[in-house]
Amino acid sequence: MADVASDAAENIAQKQRGRPFRPGASGNPRGRPKGARNRATMTAEALLDGEAEAISRKLIEKALEGDTTALRLCLDRILPPRRDRPVSFDLPKTESTTEALSASSAVIASCAAGVLSPRAAAEIMELLSKHIHMLELTEFEARLTALEKGSKP
């Protein structure tokens, strides 16, 4: 009876599209060898090998002629992508949840004054929000501990 059920399950599995192999067993169990490179990449590298300097020079010439695509390609290679930069502004202490309003007001005022970008302000507000959440948890735990100590005989 168990053999009939397993044979039926195998027949159904064979008929299902998109899943021709049992889990853990594929047509190529060893898979692609480690370090194997894509043929298209190797072909492109072979074609460009030795021509990189000439292509770079031509790209720079096109950029200097005003080709915006070439200019963008050159700038992408010359200038690294922008990373987060540290910002400096006055932020009041937030040692309790009641001080959170003045801290968030300071962030909004700095954004309005142009000291902080809207994105930086949003990220700082997110940090403040998480910090305030931690303060709330700490205050809650302290109150709970005090209540438990007070109710014990």
C-alpha cells in the first residue's frame, strides 16, 4: 500500500511543470564549478583587451564635445558615489520622553533653516524615535520593578 502511494506521488511529481526534480536532487548535482566565469563576460573582456586606453580617450573626447551620456560615464568613474556625511547642529538632550518634543523641534528647525537636508532630518528623526522608544521601555521597566517590590511582603 505504501509503495502504491509513493509511486502515485512520483507520477504526479513528474507531471508537474517547473519542478522536474525532487528537492535536493537536480540534473546537475555538483552545479557550476567555483570560480567559473560567464562566457559572455570573458568574450567581452577578450574583445576589449588592449583597447581600454583608446576607448577611454574616445569617451573623454566625446564628453568634451558635449555628449551628455559620455560626460555622465566619465563622471561616474571619476567621482565616487555620495556617501553619508556627518552633520553638525544643536540637538537638546533626550534623557527622558518629555524632552523628545524639544529635540524633534530642533531637528525640524534645522531642516527649515537649511542646516539639515530633509533626508538627513528624516533619518535623525528616525534615530530619535528609536531612542525615545528605548527610553520608554526603560522607564516602563523601572516602574514595573518598583511596583513589584512594593507589592511583595
